Amino acid sequence: MAGTSTVRVSGGRRTAPARRIRDILRARILAGMYGDRPLPPEERLAADFQTSRNVIREALNLLRLEGLVDRIPGAGTFVVSDKAVQHLDRLRGLAESLDTGRDRLLNQVLLAETVPATPLVAERLALRPGEPVVALERLRLLDGEPLSLDASYLPADIGTPLLDLDLTRNDVFVLIERELGLPLGSAAVSIEAVTADVAVAGLLRVRQGSPLLFLERLTHADTGRPVDLEFVRYRGDRFSLSGWLHRTPVPNPHHLTLERG
């Protein structure tokens, strides 16, 4: 047919069963189904999925390439990278969302100082360019391993008091509400996939070009004032986002036409 084209993907159909099984096993791993126990043997997985052991091996290899599992000769295939899952059902800081406890999550403060607001930061925070803002950069460690690199910008009247508080163990959200008495209200969030440049890769202990999840979040106080602009880079092999979405019915244009008629 004129105006159409066919995209041919080499091996796509052949590898589809392995990719499907990979996704199911991946969901089980993220749900903590296996814990510190090995995954079931290949022959049992082959029976469960009604497929061949070759397909199972291919699926496990895809999980190994993601860094989720590793094979220990004579012992089996084990989960080696337990992904942290942050829920998007309401506005929470990382520690609040992960429910990790203070001992598992640690913030390494790389930068905490007052700087002039760049035009972009000033626009987001409803300030004039050059006005003072507090810049925070933190490497967030979960169980001693890098999870994310966070850069935050706050208006000086909000950020300056935070510089005297413990930024290594607390979420900024918690400090703003608990120590400053400023309730937070809502946030605008955008998420995209990026790759790690050489500097970020070194801090997150990944290879240059590794996949990252990039989140930009502008948080407002309950009064509507923008108070915290964040740029967060999460390691793709250690982090995922989860949420519960509700669908709003979309009017059927055909029914609307009939009603007007």
C-alpha cells in the first residue's frame, strides 16, 4: 500500500519468547520473590513456562546483561542487584517512599552553598536571574552503593537554614516540613532516559554511557510557591518507578455527534 513501510527486525520473532520470560522473571525479582535464594533451576523454569531450556538460558542471560542476576557455578542463578522502587502515588522524598530506614540510605553531600540563580533556575523558582539560591548536590547511597545523583536548588530563605541541618540522613522534604514548618503541596515531574557522562559515571560507579533515569521535579509549598527544583539521575540497574494510575473516561465523539443530532 502506498505511503506505508515495513520495519524488519532481525531475530525479533525468534527472541520474543525469551524477552517475554525475562519480563516476567524481572517482575518477580523486583517484587522480592526470590530474596537471597537462587532462582529455580533451568529445567523447572522450562517446565513452568512450557518452553525449552535454551529459551530459559537466553532469558537469564538478558537478566544478567541488565545486572539483575548472576550465575554462580554449582550454586545457581542469584539476584545480585535489588532495585529500589519509588512510588509515584503521592509526593514523598526518596527515603519516605522506599521505606528503607535511616541505616540503609545515606547522603554524601558533594556541594552545599549559596550561588546566583541561572535564568533557568530563576524561572522555575519564580525568582529574578542572579538572585541567591542554595545549591545542593548529593550522592545517595543505598546499602553503601550509589543509587542516584541529586542536584537541588532552593530559594535562599528556605535553603539557607538547611545548611546547618543534617543533610546526610534526612530527605530535604522532611527537613522543610519538620524543621522549617513549611507544608509541601504538589510537584510537577518529568522523567526521561539518559546516559551517564564520564563525570556522572564516575560518581555512580557505572560505565560511561550506562542507562540512567533522569527526573526533573519542581515542588511547591501548599501555598503554591515553588520551593525546590531537583535534577535527579538514578542508576538504571538499581532503580525503578511505580505508581497506581486511574483512567478518566474519554467521551466518544460518535456519541456526542448523535446527542447533538
